[in-house]
Amino acid sequence: MSVRELVVLGTASQVPTRHRNHNGYLLRWDGEGILFDPGEGTQRQMLRAGVAAHDLHRICVTHFHGDHSLGLAGVIQRINLDRVPHGISAHYPRSGQKFFDRLRYATAYRETVALTEAPVDSDGVLATSAAYTLEARKLSHPVESYGYRLVEPDGRRMLGDRLAAHGIKGPDVGRIQREGSLGDVLLDDVSEERRGQRFAFVMDTRLCDGVYALAEGCDMLVIESTFLDEDERLAVDHGHLTAGQAAAVARDAGVRHLVLTHFSQRYSDPAEFERQARAAGFEGELTVAHDLLRVPVPKRR
């Protein structure tokens, strides 16, 4: 059975707190796991969340500030210690290659796993498989930063009433799916397009074209909301978003499930992020993330 869910490992911005670890997010997508922005302490949070090194297939780093990348050293060494039986790809801004190298080889260890470095230096497609296409878009932050977007290919949904009306059943259902027709009956006569799911991960950034491109039509958008709206000036100065800005992006992009995260330690009431997101007009499903939370990706429309 396929599982598509977000496992939240950490939600703090800049520094961990007593209640929030540095960033870390695992997207389970059927049989594959994509780890986003492993900050300090991610390896321990994985243990607490029941996430094993064997669950990882890709690592995606948005940028090389410590709260988004200091956990790389421990995660990479754990992958090798546990002798993960499959290769793993790592995506990160090419401009931060020196930081990736330092984290990958921060201490001595024995390499046992093929880790493929696939740095990002422009907008576009990073990887394509039968299950999804992984894309990147440049964001606006004091250091180079990229957001990531996963898009499942569109498919077809077979319609039982139309199949029955044409007398198609059993092995013939598979045949018309494969061949596109059965006698005079076309696949379009007994099915409809099933839109592929879309997921986006947007971290440290001001509002920019990349934010909107990543969010467009997403079933789930994980997005930073470091500041509350009254501190918008601070957000702009430091290259971040407010709760209201993030929610307005989701509203305009038609996002189904909005996950707010990456919270400044200056705020003590998480509920205020939800209130401001609703005030911005977002009416879809909304989650204000906390550590070790599991959030299912919405079912297909």
C-alpha cells in the first residue's frame, strides 16, 4: 500500500529551542523517502520519529545556513554506518559546494554507500522517474537558496458505470488501458484524466517569482512563516516570509493543504500563525507544524 506523508522532524528557525528542533522534513512518497533541510539534531529526531537511514533516497538542501544543513554530517555518516543498500542523491545549491564538502567529510568514517552529488545552479528539472519529477526554483534570501517541487505524472481514472455500459470487464479493463481502445470503444469513453499530485517545499525566502511557481496548484505546500505579520519589515530585511504572506501565496496558488513551519523563537503562541493565515483568506486545510508531526498528503481529487 502506498504511503504519502510528511514527517516533521524539526520546525525552529535559526536556533533550536526547548520545544523545537532545527529544521528537518521527510516526505514519504510511496516507497521512496526525500529528506529536506536536515538541520542540527536531525539524526536523533529521525530515531524519535521512527525514520531509518534505509528510508532515505534523496536529500534536498535549500541553502547552507546552519539550521537547514548542520545535520548533514550525522545523516550521511549514519547512511554509511547502516550500509543502506541503495544509492542516494543529494541536491543543494552549487554555490555552497564547499559547505557540502565540509559537512560530508566533517570527520573520519568508512564510506559504504553510493552518494551521488547533484548540485543545483538554475531553475529546472533535477530528476525524473515513473513516480515523479523533481524540480527546483530559485528563491530570494541573503545566500543562494532553492525551493523544491515534486510533480506526479497525470494518469487516468477508470469509470465503473461507463465500463459497465460498454460491457467491458475483467481482463478487458487492463487491455483498454494499455492499448487505448477496445473495438469501437476509446479509452476516453470509459475514463477521465486523473491529475497527478503536487508537493512543494519552500524555505527561507522573501516573496519572489520562485515562491509562486513552486506553490502553483499544489496538494501540499510546506512553507516557512518565520515571522508574524506585524514584523513584516524584519521578514523583508532578513529574507523571510510572514504567516500572512505565506497563506496569501497558498490562497492565490490554489493550495489544498498548507503547512506552516520555521518559526522564530520570539513567538510563544503558535495559534497566532493560524489566525493570521486565516485572516489572509486561506480556506484550505491548514497545519501549524510541530516537531514529530505526521501530515498525510491529501488524497487525489
